Amino acid sequence: MNCFVQLIFLAGLAARPEGIIAWTQCALDKNCRLIQFEPAWCFFNLPAGTFEFGDSNQVPDGTKPGEAKESLKKLIEFLLAAKNREAVTK
């Protein structure tokens, strides 16, 4: 079964890496072929509510505007591991 899953992350667990990964695992368990993740500021250091660099004062100290957040790094790590598990089982 092919499916499309979209999640718009709001405040709370869904916006944290463990929430994003749990939701992604649920979509993979349903054999989804397309998973859409939004908004961009859940994954990159961008001011919330914008898709541009905007006011860099809203970006936490010690980070660069547009830099990948830990949530994106963890998601990539999870997806690569899931892909490797799938390849082993085939």
C-alpha cells in the first residue's frame, strides 16, 4: 500500500527529535512512500514563522542561521539506519 503522510509539527513532543522519529517510524510501518516534514524551522536554525534567515537575534547563541538542528541530524541518522535494516532483510 502506498500512502502519503504529512505532519506539521507544533510545540511539544512532535517538534523534538524523539517525537519526529516516532512519527516517522509509524509512517514507515504503514509502508508510506512519501513523508513530508514541516515546518523548516523544526530542522534548521531559522526564526519560527519564516522560511528566511530573517532576524538572526531569534536564533540561539552559538549557532548559525540556517544551520541544521539536532532534530534533522537525528532524523537523517534514523532514516539511514532504517534503510540499512531494510536492505539486510531483503
